[in-house]
Amino acid sequence: PTPSPSTTPTPTPTPTPTPSDPAPSTPVVQSGGASTALAFARAQLGEPYLWGGTGPDAWDCSGLTMKSWAAAGVRIPRVAESQYYGTKRVALADLLPGDLVFQQNSSGIYHVAMYVGGGQVIHAPQTGDVVKYKSLYAMRDLMPYGGRV
């Protein structure tokens, strides 16, 4: 008998996620301490916002991201704008957990948050509020690129 040719199924292409797509249930975590930085940030959930706060019990946005990465042994600058310029640019569609996202208005970069996956960030938003999660897609003035530590 003649052997039958082997047939290899054609793989189905995976669509590229867009902001309206649901995020994967198990996001990929980048190497380099991102999981440690995220664990530190999550441990601060519910703690109050304090302008200029760098912990241990109150935070501003860049103080939270700076200390979160410090917990992973990585030093990043203190203020949001310096954190933007001190990190590698990454398109929002390519964010990995631990990456930083920034908001900007006509005065400059005014806010930073840490991407946690699933279309969510963790951040210290403003006076009178607490460290909490927020949808990345609900952030206004979002810069088109995040920062990879």
C-alpha cells in the first residue's frame, strides 16, 4: 500500500487585542521583578493618597510606582515625568504587567499608574482618594506610550 501524505492543519490566526477586547484571564508577566513590584503595589490598596507621599502608609502616584519598583530592587526616578523619560517606550497595545502608563495635559505629564493586566492599572489617584484599581481605558489624557522598567 502507498503511504498517505501527512496533513498538517492550518493554524487559525490569533486576533490582535484592541482596547474593546476582553483581556486574557492570565496575563503574561514580564521578567525583571515586575511580579514583585506588582505585589508591593497591591499591598498598598486602600491606603490614602498624599501629595508627595512615598509611604509607608500614604502615597502619591509616582511615590507608589517608585517604591513598588524599589521593592523589586530597581531604582526609578521620583516624579511621573522623570519616570516617563527614564523608561523604555512601549505601545499601549503591548503593555505587560508592571509597565507604567502616563497622563499628560498642556502642563506636562501629571500622573503615572502601573499596568496590572486585564486592561487595569493600580494607582494613587488624588487627594481624598485611596490607592485602587482603575480601567486603563477610562483614563483621560492617556499618553500613547507606556514605560517599561
